[in-house]
Amino acid sequence: MIDKITAKQLPSFIASGEILAKSMATVIDSVKPGISTEALDQIAETEIRRLGGKPSFKFYSTDGEHPFPGSLCVSINSEVVHGCPSKKKIIKNGDLVGLDLGCFYNDFYTDTAVTVGVGRILPIEKKLIDVTKKSLALGISAARPGKRIGDIGYAIQSFVEKNGFSVVKDLVGHGVGKKVHQDPSIPNFGQKNTGLTIEPNIALAIEPMVNIGSGAVYVDCDDWTIITRDGKKSAHFEQTIIVLPERNLIITPFINV
């Protein structure tokens, strides 16, 4: 059974998303050549805590082992997601930097991600960012009561592939709310009218991960960082939403993106 957000719970869920969105905006403003990914991680954690929340990724583990070492996932260029922050990883001009951050506040988890280009980036890289962000908007629009999970994936995949890029099929979006990750899984590919029927008041984290080259990926030796097999660059955008009967409400609205 999929958890739903009640009317009584909704203000707390919205508040969690507001903390996260504001914190992410501060991190984005801090992305500049010369800064380490560890410094970005510290900025993210400090800002979430200053606003009253807790970073939900810090020490997160799916198996009780190999906890994530930071609050912010920072994935650079061919790193798709889950890049571990490090003082040795320095942002450079021309990098694509994926930022993925989670917040826990008043019993509710929220999740968001953006990809930013640092300084001068290639036209195809700018297109990659724009297409990934637009595919997220299309996926959100497809998440309506009575539609099905496959409609979300179809909306994302068809737009991405029409523009000459590939979706990562080994990674998916997810439900969110009382847990960091919960049912349902939300693939970024699929067929119309397939999968679970979407009901009102469910919360979803929709997150297309899009590659310039092949969609194939592998896990780095740190057991966290996911990297493109062909070494080509990747982009990632994510929003937490709640599917309401009359509309979709974005809980983690992008600021300065």
C-alpha cells in the first residue's frame, strides 16, 4: 500500500520542501571554479540546519553498511548521481555539476536535484541540461490521478530520445514522504497506460537522469558514485511533488535555476 499525504500533514510536507529549496539555492550560488565538493557539502548541511531541518542523506544506507559520507551528492561530468563529497574534488570551469540534496523536517522527507554548468560549457551540454529539465516538467505533468506510472516514464523517455540523448534505465525516481525512498518506483522510461495507477495525495520524487551518449552506467569503487560507461557527460534534475485531485503541487520549487 502506498502512503498518502493527508490534509493535516500537508503543511509540514510543504515546509520541508521550502527548507530544501532554499538550501539548494544557496548551494547553487556557491558553485564556482576552485571550490571543493566537500565545501559545497558543508554549505548544504549548514543551510538546512540553519533553517530548522536535517540533511536526510548524511549516513544514509540501504543495507546497513557503506553509509553515504555527506549531506550533498555532488556528481561531476560523467558522474550521473551519488557523487561523494571530497576536499580533493575541485570544481573547474566547463564542468557539469549535479547537486542532489534531501531534507527531513517535522516527520517528512523531501528530495531535489539540479545540474548546473560552470562557466563556459559546450552547446550540446547546454542542450543536455535544458532537455533534462524539460523532461522533468513533462514527467510531472503526466503524473495525474487516473494516469499510470508508465505515462510518466513515457513522457520523459520520448522527449529525451527525440532530442538525441539517452535515459539511464538502471536508476529510477521514487515515492517520498515518511521515508527517504518508498514505493512506488518511477522509471524514466516506459509505455503509456502501463504500471501502477496514480492516485490523489501521493508524493513522488520524479528525477530524470539523462546522458549525452549511452544510458549504460556502472558503480564506482566507493560503492556510491554512478558513472557513465562511455565517459560522456550526464545531467540530473529532480522535484518532489504531491499529486492533488485538481493539480500537482511542486514541494521543492527551483530557485535561481
